[in-house]
Amino acid sequence: MDEPTSAIGEKEAQQLFAAIRRLKAQGRGIVYVSHRLSEIFQIADSYTVFRDGAYVGSGDLKQISRPDLIRMIVGRELAEEYVKTNTPTSETGLEVTALSCPNKIEDISFSARKGEIFGIYGLMGSGRTEIFSCLFGLEKSSDGRIVVDGARISVSKPADAMASGLALVTEDRKLTGLNLSDSVRANICMASLPEMSPSFAMSRRREAEASRRIQAQFQIKAARDTMPVSGLSGGNQQKVVLGKWFLRNPKVLLLDEPTRGVDVGAKREIYRIICDFAAAGGTVVMISSEIDEVLGMSDRIMVMRAGRSAGIYSREETDAQSLVHLST
């Protein structure tokens, strides 16, 4: 099984794990590939680690700690997984009031402050992704009010959202976040074409300079920026997607599953990028189906259920069990 929980929620994942345990009881052997260490420790008996295409080691899971396994995976010591460097201010960066889209979401209201990481948790089909689709003009909302940095905006298409300072990292980078047949450089500059071509002709110098700056800032590992982005690891591809939007200096960052399908080392780097953006006064709204992630990264969390908000809670007043209960 290769990343079988990457597109399902916690409840469905637990059902999958129950099925795996039944297969194990029947004497079946299972090879399970996952970047989510909590899953590995929950269902596996033994482990094998590969890094950069090479075998690193194997062993009994009962004989290794989580920090030691992380060290094997990334090849170095990692500090605490979730390091919060941001502090929410009293200023509102994004305010959403009574946002609705027929048969998808209804009467969604929340505000996210500058310097805040506002989390959204919900099961598949709960309406979590549809919130971003409406905010970014990918879906037409039937009702609602959107205010960015104190100014009410009208969004009917993505260009309106981008012009208002919104940036959207979609949940599937290969399908909607990248042009896989194009170069790393072209993908980084993709969302800034008007700025790169003020005279309707692409400025190759500006493009190359912007690409180098983003690669250095986000530590994107690529042999050269003219290589196809499809040749990068999942973590580096995701950093290209983030870099594409950071090049526009957004006010509000909408992140849908920002660490899906990336290894633990790349996750740590992406968390740093997100926290640094918020610490500099940016506003982050982050959807995650990983409970540990949404609890570890968010300052407040809105729970979605059946297209509606089931409540907004501070990270101190909720836990994993409460989130699952509220979302089902």
C-alpha cells in the first residue's frame, strides 16, 4: 500500500487500519509506504528506511524511538517538529462572513488575524476545500462577504483574488499546483507573468533572478532551475509551489494540505516557511487532515462538518479526540 491515507480523513484511516489488522490476523503480509510516522508506529511491526534512492536500514519498530527513526529518514538530527515562531496580532488580515455555495458550504464565518495560523479541520466532503475554492474564485459563491486587510473585495475569478493579495496552495500539486512538463524556473514564475513581462515580452533576466532568489530562500534542491519540475522530490516540488506564490508577496496564504506526500524533513522546512510568513505579519489559513499537524501549527481551529462550521477553538482548548468527535 503506497500512501493509502493521503486523501482520506482520520475516521476513514482508522477503518483502513482495522482492515489491515484483520488481514494480518489472517496471515497476510503487508508492505505499507507512508510519510506519516504516527501511522507507522500505530500499525507496523517492522520498518525499512530508504533515503535518496538508497537503502538505509531495517529493524523492529519496538526497538526504535521516533527521534531515531526521523534521524534515519532525514540523515540528520531534527529539532522539535512544530516550532511556533509567530504571534497573532490584534489586526484582522482576513474576514469571511456568511460565505455560502449551493450544495457545498453554508453560512461560513471566521476571521484570521495578521500573524495568525488559522487551521481548518474536517473530513473529506465536509466543505473544507470548497471554502478556499469560493475565496479564490474557483467556485461561485451565492452569498457572503470577504474582507482582506480592512478592504471588502469582490472575487469572481482567481485574478481578482490574486490582485487582492490572496494566494492558494491547492491540495494536489501535481494536478493543479504545477506544470510538470515545464521547468523549475517557469513554475516559480508562473503566477507572476504580468510582472515578468511588462512589455508583453518575458524578461529572461528577471525570471532567472526571481528563480534564484526563491530557490535560495526556500532551499529548493535542483541540479539546475531549467530542469523539469517533475524531476524534483515531492518536498522540493511543494516548495516550488509555495515559492511561486511568495514571489507575489501575498497578504493571505490559503494552504490546502500543504505537507501532503512529503517526507518528515521537508515537512519541517515547510512549517518553518509558514511560520516565518506569519511572524512577518502575514495571515495563514491552513486546511489539514493530519490532526497532529493542525493542532501543532494552528493558533485557532475551525472544524467543518457537512458543509457548515461546527465551531472555532483555540489550540489550548481542544485535542485530537475532540476534533474527530466534532467533525463526525
